[in-house]
Amino acid sequence: MRFFSDNAAPAHPKVLEAIAAANRIDTAYDGDEWSQRLDGAFSDLFGTGVRAFWVTTGTAANCLALAALCPPYGGILCHKDAHIEVDEAGAPGFFTGGAKLVLLEGGGAKVTPETVAAACDRIRKDVHQVQPAALSITNATEYGLVYQAGEVAALGALAKERGLAFHVDGARLANAIAATGESLADATWRAGVDALSFGFVKNGGLNAECVLLFRTELADEIAVRRKRAGHLLSKGRYLAAQILAMLEDDLWLENARSANAAAQTLAKAAPHRLVYPVEANEIFLNVTAKEAGQLRAQGFDFYDWGPGEIRLVTSWNQHGQDVDRLAAAIALL
């Protein structure tokens, strides 16, 4: 009964079926019929012209986007607990050729226009300091909190005012949209977002993520950078087929709703133990080492997250019986 990461969840059967259907000869790289459909599929989904590029990892998606948005000598503003800071082994600096991450504070790994503006104001406007060039946020955040569309729009307005490109790490964007019920358009391009890393692996995909450009003039640069970074697969149709399967009939949203519902079941089991409100599919609980051991002894798997704290993550396929068992076990601690 594993609740340690949605990265470990199986691929959705429809994704596997799509891969099997693509298992025939076609043009190589991204010239195949599936890859050629991505721009149109995402443009329809978001209600605006979009350029889409499949890659195999979220790190690649984030860093390719940031490399197109920020020069090597620029600064990328992000939360101090952002995935690009704590979980990507310096990849943003590697892909950008030297851009600096400028770290911000904020509860639940969220940033505000005020903290972004204050960070910009602390940087002298001279050649001796790295000048801010981009803003990156994660939705849902590393602690499972969700940015409402209005919050994204406020950050987008500030980014435009300060001349910053705006990137969203959407590894769990599906969970965020499932939580708010808002439209993808309102939470992204209408709010001023320039580039989005749209996650699929955590939500039922196998090994396909997507870089989406709302600033479509950057497409040629992303194409070259993807090749140079080693992410232009010769059989890219298998990635494109996965993504198209997830978009069909809003499977991406259905899966996210399922994961979020499981998280709510766990959150209701011990509301007094919650470290953060449960808004997506991550649950952080105050649990002693002894209590954590009791849960593990019953077959539950999860991450320790600092002294006296654990993290649980629910997945699209989490069996209701397993979720109910864990909820009961937490309630009895």
C-alpha cells in the first residue's frame, strides 16, 4: 500500500493501448502523425495557439523552458523549496548555461507579487549583480497548495510590469485544475504565463511530459535546445501517443480528480495533524517516529519529511480499500 509518490503509479491502460497502437513504422523524431497533432490538440484544450514539445522528464521540461526564457547571465526567481531548486541537481544552471536561481520565501512553497517585487527591489540595477529575467512557480506547489487563477494573474501582472518572463512548473497542474474547477486558460496564458511544463507521468503517463509555449515565437529555439539536450527521441511517436491519450475525453482531469478525492479521504481522517491544507494530492501530517513505525508495520509506505512529519501522495489508481485502510489507521494513532 504505497503512498510515497505518484511517480511510482502505473501507466493508465489507455496510455498503454495508445503506445501499442503507435507501434508501427512512421516518420522518425517528431515528424510522425501523433507528434504533428500535438500543437492542435493543446491549442484546442487551452483555447489559444500553442506550440507543444514532448520530452521524457519533468526536469527537462522545466529547464528547456527556462533556458528559452532566461539568458545565461540572468536570474530566475522561484520559491526556496521549488523543485527546480531542491530536486533537479543544478539542471536549471546546466540547461541555461549559468542562470542563477533567486530564492524566495513563502508559506506552503507559494510566492506572492509582494515577495517577488521585494526580491527585485533588493537587486541593484548595475553590472555587478545578476538581474532578474524570469519568474517560475509550481502549481500545485511542493507542499500541495494550489494557486487560484487570480493569484497566477496577479503574479503575471507583476512579471509583465517588471519585464520578467513567466514559467509554470505544472508537474501536478492537473491536480490543481481538478481542485479549483477553473479553466486551463485562466490559470495559464490568460494570467500571463509564457511557458508551461505540463506533467503527465505523475497522472497516468508512462514517460512523457510536455513543454508548452504560449509565446510561440520561442518554438524554434526549444526545438534546437531539445535536440542539443538529448531529448529528441527518434521514436517520439510513443511519447506523443501517450499525451494524446491523456487529452482524449479529459482523461488527465479524470485521473487528477481521482487522486485528489483519495487525498481528501486521508485529510479527513486526522485534520488536527495536517501541516498544510490538502488542496491537491499531497498530504503532510504531524506524526511521531513511533507512530510512523506503526503505520509502516501495517504495510503503508510513505516518505519521512523532516522531524515529526510525513508526506503521503495519492495516485490516480489508488484503490479505495487501501485509502480507507490508511485513513482508519491514521485516525487510530
